[in-house]
Amino acid sequence: MKNGKGYTFYMILFLALLLVPFAGMLITGPSKSESSKAAALPKPFLEVEDGDGTPQINKQYLKQLGEFFEGHCALRQEMVTCYSGITTKVFRTSSSKSVIYGKNGWMFYTDTLGDYTGSDVMTEREMFDAVTTLKLIDRYCKENGIKFVFVTAANKNSLYGENMPYWYKKSDKPGNRVLLGARIREAGINYIDLFDTFAKENRVLYHKTDSHWNNEGAALAARAIHEATGQMYVERYNKAPYKVKKDFKGDLAAMMYPAAVPPEEEIYYDGGFGFDYEGKVESNFDNKIKTLGALGNNLMMYRDSFGSSLLPFMAESYTNALFSRSLTVQVRDIKSIKANVLIIEKAERFLPQLAENPPKLPATEIKGNPVGVKEFTDASVKISSANGYTTITGTLKDGTYSDNTEIYVCVGGHWYEAYPFRENGKEHFQLYLEEIPEGTEIRVAGSF
């Protein structure tokens, strides 16, 4: 009897603990998830209405509600933090699918693993598309008096792979950064591989618990970019005085320990930066940011998350600058800032995006007809017009092109080289021109 009461007590206690995450939501509301991919609160009825105007029942509601609860239950962040503390301190491994827990407390972004192990190498055609895209951007810039530089920011484990877990074997074969970089240089494009810049330094310039470089690394990257463009700049790396504060909270640590992110050291250069933001800016991660500096040229810079800490070092060196996180280079951006410098910065893990996102830059007409081309009689073509420009897109059938087939489009008797790109495993092309008359004859050909 006594044992029966004891079992009952422990069973009630166990069930009460299980109810805490749910009951807590009634008191404190949903918890903020450490993941940006956490499910949103579903609706019991769909916004789409059926024929008689009656809202449709969301048949997936209970499933979606369960996914929402999983990502937002009360005390989720505290429980994730506690669990991560156990897995890292006891088992020396990560509790998050997005984070690799390495040696000496180092953390790495899981999405960089394909580059590290060599399991995510671009195909020959993808590399050709990527280099051709950069080549055509470079051609547009030269035609319009714009300096163009393409920049690659190295994955953290490419530079500091000695801190990766031993069970991940680093590939001894060249990956996307090396293979693509060789082709980019061969094409004569002004290219900076920041791996080379950082590898020459004896100090660690990336954060241990973040996927990016620290402010000192950003200063070094800025110097390399400024020198490549011939732009005047304020030298900070190894020159300017700075303070060290232990107040930086890494993005990887925030995934692992959302309720108690352990801070690490960051450096802050004395005197601040010589530029102003134009308009309201929430953070340097905003999609578009305009700045006002003092040194003469106008900058258009497309950047990813690495470029966020880089932004102040770049902004102070230009009279006007526009920083965009768009994956598509657009003529309206360049014209809006009257840019005479164009910089595209991509992290090593994002290099495949070059073969997936064609720019919207007006094509340059080829003088004469392209030599040695064969027309694609079965290429599908679509035409659309907006804001004074015409976009011509099309798809090539498999087996009708090779790894190095250049794609040309003849519009009303004038030939242009189109941007090639991959989408859903298919080869596509895109041409962007000032608006053309309806009914203009269009032909598509490829080099062989």
C-alpha cells in the first residue's frame, strides 16, 4: 500500500513535469525559438475559399499545431540550453543539426560540411555557368566605366580545420573555391580569395562560437578589397588602436545555448567610423542599407552575412554606398547609387548560387555574328516586359549542349550572349535588354 502511494506520487510528478511546457504557454505565451525555421502558428481555417464562400478547414491543423508547439513551447530555450550543456560538456558533441561542435570549444556551421569533406563540388557545367555570369557582369562594368571585384569569404573550417571533430575527414581534393577561383582568374576577372589573405596571418581572425570573422578580420578583408579597387581607405588592421570587450555573442552559440549565450571577446576600433546611415537601419543585416561617407567614389556592394561586419569598413571609404543582400545583381540598384565600383562578396559555401541567379543587367551587343554556333530549334522561350526592360528566358533540352556551351540570343537581327543558369536540374538562359517591340524575331543558338 505504501509503495502504491509512492508510485502514484512519482507518476503525478512525472505527468506534471510533462505538462509544464504546455501549461507554461498559457501563462508566459509561446517561447521564442532559437531556430529561424520554427513553424508559425497555424490557422484552423484556410484563407482560400471554396465555391460557395465557406472557408475550408485546414486538414493539417493538428499536425501544424504540433510543429508549432515543438518550436515554441514554454521554457524551450532553457531546455535546449540545458541539453546542449550536457551534450557538449559530457559527450563533446552538438545538440543542434545546424552546429558542429569541434575541439577546444570551437563551433562550425553544418552547411559548410560539404565543402570541408568534398561531397558538394559543383559540376563542370555549373562552374561554367558561374564563371560566364561573372564574365558578363565584368563586361557590363567595363562598358559602363565601373570597377568590378568579386570576393570570396572562406568558410571557417577551411581556415581553422584543425579544430573540427576528428571523425570528419577533410578532403584532399580541390573544392569549389579552388576550382572556381582558377577559372575566374583565367577569365581575367578581378578576384579576391580571402582564404589566401587570412592564411598568411598568424592570429585567429574568426570567432570560436560564430560562423564569421571578427572585427579584426573584417578590417583585414576591407584592406584587401580596397587595394584591389585602388580605393583610398582608413587603415585599421595592425594600425589603429582598439579595445577588447568580452561581449560578443556568436550565432552558433545562440543556436546551442539560446537562454544563456556565452560571450566571447571582440575588438572595437577607437574613434568609430566616418560615415552616416541614410534612413532607418535596424542592423547591418538589413536587406538594403544606404550610407554616406567622404572619400569620392560610389559603391554598389552585394554581400551576405560576412559583409555585415564588413559594412562599416567599406562605407566610410565611399561618398555614397548601397549594400544589398539580394542574390540578383540589378541595374536599377547600380543606377540608383550612380555606382562606379561594384563589389560582389560571397561566402565559400554560397558559391553555387552564382550558377543559379542570373543578373538583371542589360546585355552588350556582340559586334558581328557569333562564330561557330548552332541554333537551338527546340529551346523554349518566354518574354516579359516591366519598367522599360524586356527579359527573355528559356530552357535548353538535355543533351543539346555541352559543359562549355555558350548561349547566344538574336533579337531583331542583333546578337547578345545570355546569362546561363541552373534551376531544378535544368539548363536555362536569361537575357535582359531595354524594352523591345512586341513581335520582334528571337532566335537562340549555342557554341560547340
